[in-house]
Amino acid sequence: MIIAIDDTDSREGMCTTYLCAALMDELKEYGNVIGSPILIRLNPTIPYKTRGNASTAFEIKTENPEKVMDHVISRVEELAELQSEMTNPGIVFIPDNDQERVKEELRNFFLKAVREVLEIEDAKNLIAELGLPSKGLKNGRGLIGALAACGAMLNPGWDYTYEYLAYRERNAWGTPREVDEESVRKADLATYPDTWDTVDCANDLVVCVPHAGDPVLFGIRGNSVDVVTKTSQMIESEPVERYMVYRTDQGTDLHLIPADRIADIRDMHSYTIEVTVATEPETIRGGHTIFSIQDEHGDEMDCAAYEPTKNFREVVRKFIPGDRVVFSGSVKNSTLNIEKMKIVSLEEQYESVNPTCTDCGKRMKSAGKGQGYRCKKCGTSADSAEIVKVGRDLETGTYEVPPCARRHLAMPLVRCQDKKKEKEGDGKIFPSR
Ligand SMILES: [Zn+2]
């Protein structure tokens, strides 16, 4: 039987993955947990998400499905942050005999939950139609994620990475985390680029340790169970109550929808689209860098590198109208929020300078407003300024936001690099670290 849960946490506490890990342990009494649990990140633009919009699922072989379901429901009722308005847990079960029958429909539901905007009714209707055992608490919004996680579990063909999550002892929840940063930096150095988003070197931040009141002590993301486990074991910290390694859609770009034209782009979805930079980037109050992009049909929209993307904005500020770029990112308020970008070609840039004296080779001086230019030494003159081509302080290739600003679902360029070994000639990449 597959068991999936979602939306048990609040901004202040709990974590759906912790509940999953605790249940996997407790349910040993009723059967054998098989394979890796999964951690699925859904559409990152959904405003209802509590912290990370994650849901989980695992599979158990049991002779006592009724007892297992009762246990799961009572533990979710007990541990979920039900007092928080935003927390609306959902639990879905897929009995062994139903798995083949519901597989295809749940595969589609999973992909929709990552890329589209689903309503609670969509999940409730499908659950009723398929006749699946489930439990929604409060408004049951978590049924969306739980059903999606079932779909991911039943259809293992998606790209995936791993995350090792270490959990705190209960008496430590809500207190400052004790993790030795030096050991984190060493662990990162030892296993990067097979692990990523442990430390943000450019911004001098440890990013694998959260700050909320939830049970997670740290999370290590990487390519294999072995490498995330090895890295985690190098980290010195307060006592770890339990840990779990999840197979996950984090770092896969599964949320990105290829778009051909701006007219097809809708809010609350994430896209990859090739466009031309249409206006000079401007940095507005709050440090957000914004400019306009245009497609072949002449449609335009805003594109932004917000303040939290830190040093990434320095690259974006070098754009000039005419640059050709493939942008990837989420759209909110009709603005594309850049996650990564591939600069395909750069427009030639010119500037006007004082003309050169034909006799002495030095720059002439302005002779006064509307008076042209003159070389005082030689007496030569010129009517207009000289237009010269200047070098662009920017290279074609693929750039990304730094680890501290990365979306869970966004594929880090170090991973693209690995995958690129298969298809050469895709240009230079500039991983942010
Ligand atoms: Zn001269």
C-alpha cells in the first residue's frame, strides 16, 4: 500500500517529511516499508503553500491495511499543526490491488500539481472517481499534494535527486540550531558538485540549515544516496533524533513549461522562453532589477531579478536591448522571476567618444556646445563625435541564481553539466556557488 501525506506543517512548526519519517518507523510493527520514500515539490508559485510546498509518500507491504490507515490518520491528527489557518492536511492511500488501475491518471495529476494550478475539488473529485481511501482534515487542501505524491510513487520515470534530512530531538524544536558551520563548509568542499546548495560561498551563507521552528536540523542535496549520506556524516551538530533519505523532484526543473511566445504565458506557472531583451535593466527601490523582454510577435513582458538573488543581479544589469536570451523562471504579477538564463547572443554595443585628431592621434576636446571638436595643439577640428564599438563585459552561456535564492525545483547548473556530457555543444555554463 502507498501512503501519501501533505500539508501538515505551518510556518512555525512541524514538517511533513518528519511525519513521514516517524510513520515509517512506527509502521514497522504492521509490515515492511519498501524502497525510498519520496519528497515531491509542487508548483512553487502557489500562494497557499506553508513553507516549501512539499508532499511525501512511501510504500509498505502489510497484512493489516486497516490498522495501518488508522494509525496514519491518528498520528497526522495528533502531530499536524492544525491550529494554523494555513495547515489543511491530506492523506491518500493506494491499496496494492488498485495501483495498476489508477497509475496513468495519477501520473497526469502529479505533473499537473507541479506545473499547473489545481483546486481542492480537483483532488476530491479524482479521489471519489477512483474510489481511493483518503482523509482530508479541515479544508483538505493537502489532498492535492498527497494525490500527486501517489502519482509520483506509481510512475517512477521522472528525473530525480536525493535529499538527506536530519531531524532534531523534540526538546530542541523551536530553539536555535547547533550546527558547526566549519564542518558544513568542509563537507561541502569534500563532495561538491555531487552535492549542492549546502553552502553559498559567494554570499557566505550556510544554506542547508533552516531557521524556522520545524524539526529539520539540516538537509543535504545530491546525486546519490551514498554521497548525501557521506556528506551528512561529516557535519558536526547537536544530537540527531532520526534521519531519512528521500528521492525527490528537487533540482530537476520539472516545473518549467516550454513556451513559444509571451501571449501563452500565464501567472502562477513557470516557463522557459527564448526572447530579446527590450529595455535597459533598471534597479528600483528595494534592489530589484527589472527590464522588459520581447518575443518575435512583438509582445513584451517584464522580467526581474529580485533583491534576494544577490550577486546574480550584477550579470543581469549588463544586458542591453537586443541581447538574445532563454529565460527560465516563475511568473507572478505578469513578471518573469528569473531562476536561470542562457545568453544565446549579445548585441554589439557602441558608444560615442570625442573624435581622434588626425595629426597627433590624441582625443580632441569639445569646442563648446554645438561647436564640434578641436585639437588645441594641432588646430584640427571635427563636426561630430566618433561612434566606437565597445567590448561587452558579459559572455554567452548559462547563468543561475545563487544557492541562497534557489527554488527547490530548479536544476542547479552543476547538474546540467553532468547531464550535458551526453549532449555536447550547448555553450559554457557558470554555476553559482
Ligand atoms: Zn592634434
